[in-house]
Amino acid sequence: MNPDTDHLALWRQVEKTPTTAIKPADVDGQKIMTLDQIYVIQLATELFGPMGIGWGYRIEDERYDQGAPILDVKTGALITHEQTHTVRLVLWYRWQGEKGEVTQFGHTRAVYRTNNGRWKTDGEAPKKSVTDAIKKCLSLLGFAADVYGGKFDNLGYLQERQAETELEMAEDFDAALQEKRDEFKSWLEKQCNGFAMIPHPSSVQKVLAIQLEQLPRRASIARLDEDAQRFAHERLNAAAQEAIEKLRQAKAAEKATQQNPEETTHE
């Protein structure tokens, strides 16, 4: 597809995030992945140019919003309200000779009571709100879409991105890639040999379905081409069918023995 008509061209360039740019965090008891602000700013600069020339932002609105009431523990009287800093930010950028704009809001708790009951005023709330809005604006263009889309909540995706990050940062790329391919080969052999340990044909089919679901992700980590993936797919299917056939033969032999016990005894 012509890049000029591919509306997802930019999105595809920026949607995947290296694991070095994220870290887990606990926000009000909720487990989330936080995104490194320098990573997205640097990536935007690589694509659009220096800030202020190829991209930038302007603040359209800034305010402090009244939050939850804070009451006296003993009397219940209103002491004050929490305060949240809010900005409405417009991010502009130049892409393929055209200028675009996206708008988002950034929020930061500015004055609030902490979990241990102490008051806190965040003097950097305005800066944090701007950063928050910038990241949100860039997310609308596809930046770190896997983070905002919750893909890192999936362990398989996290492992895949970890492997890709290791390859990208490896001093010897070829050696690192060969190691990933050797790991894939060992996994494939283990899965194929493991079918013989499963006692029921239906269980073999269930295990095969799980393996075939995992195959594309594992092949992607090893950067295997379509032919290699097809070969692995065929090997798994063949190994599973062989195991199922042996189980059926064993079942048939057992049934024959039960139907002709005297012949078995004479033998």
C-alpha cells in the first residue's frame, strides 16, 4: 500500500513499546504500566523533527479543579477540598508535508490527603499535567498503543516484547537471534515429544490447540519466516496425530484382548 494512502503508516511505526520504556506502578491500588516520558518525546523527535520545528504544543486552558471534600475525622466538619490541576493541551506535528493537531487533557493531584492522613501539595503538578497531556496526545497517533491498549497485561505479549527488546539491545545481534531460534527449536521438540505422555486423544487435541495458539508468538520472537512457521505448524500437527493414532491402536488392542480372553491365555 502506498504510504500516502496508508492511514496506519504512522501508527505501525510507533505502536510497539520496548520493555525498557515501561515499568509497573500502583496508582490508588490499581496495578498499571507507566510509560517513560523521555521515550515518547525522543520517538516523536525522531519522526517529526526537533520540538518547536517538527512538532510542539500549546496550552489552551489551565485550571485547578475542586476535588473530593476533606472532613474533620471527629466532627465531620468540612475542612477543605482536594485540588486537581488540569490542562487542555494541543499538540501539533508535521507528517508527510502536512501539519496535524490533536487535543487532550492532562490531570495531576495538586493538593490532597495521602493514605497516611497527611496533607501534600505537589509543586510540580503543572509540569506533570503537561507531560500527561503530551503522552495522551501522542497515544492518539499510535505512540505506545500496546501500553494504552492493555497488551502488556498479557504475559505472552510481555515476553514477546522483552525478547524483542533484548535483540534490539544486544551487542552481537546475530548471536542473540541464534539463541532465540535455538530456544524455539528446543520448545518445538519438547512439545512434539510431549504428546506421547498424554493418555487421551481429546487431551492431545486440546494441548495441540494451545501450542498452535502459542506458535505465532514464539515464532515472532525467533523472527522465523513463513516457511519456518509452516514447518513447525506441520510438525506439531503430525506429532499430535501420531500420538492419537497410537492411543487408538492401543485402545483397539485392549478391546480385542477383552473380547478374546481365552486366546490371550493360550498364547
